Amino acid sequence: MTAQHPTKHHSQSGAVGELYVLVYLLGTGRLDAADAELRPLPDQFFPILKIIRSENENHQIDMLVHERAVDLHPLQRTYESTQ
């Protein structure tokens, strides 16, 4: 059995957490509100209209949330050098 590098393992579990949150928000279409003690506030939530995922300034994905569907809009920016 080999030891895993702690940073690598941490970044992988962070990526899984990000994926879980993304799928949850896209699936429910809402983010439930909570008080300062993180107790849910009944019937209070923030509707999710759009999720923007950006890896860097040249690549972005917009996810528009509808009642029964999610539209994905990848955006690739290209910049021409001015010389």
C-alpha cells in the first residue's frame, strides 16, 4: 500500500465537493436560507437562475437553470495580439 500525497488527496475531495454542490444546486434550483447558527429558515430560499463556472479568464461555462432543464453555454474568449 502506498501513501497518498495529502495535498493531492485534499484537492480531489475538494473537486468532489464542488461537483456535489453543482449537481445539488442544478437539481433543486434553489439555495436554502439559514440563520447565523446554520439552522434552516422555513420557506426562505434563494432561487438559482444561473451558475457561472470559470477555470480562467479565457474559458467560462454559463449554466442557465429552467424548471425542467439546464442550458449550458460554453464561452471561449480568444484575443488577437495587437502588434
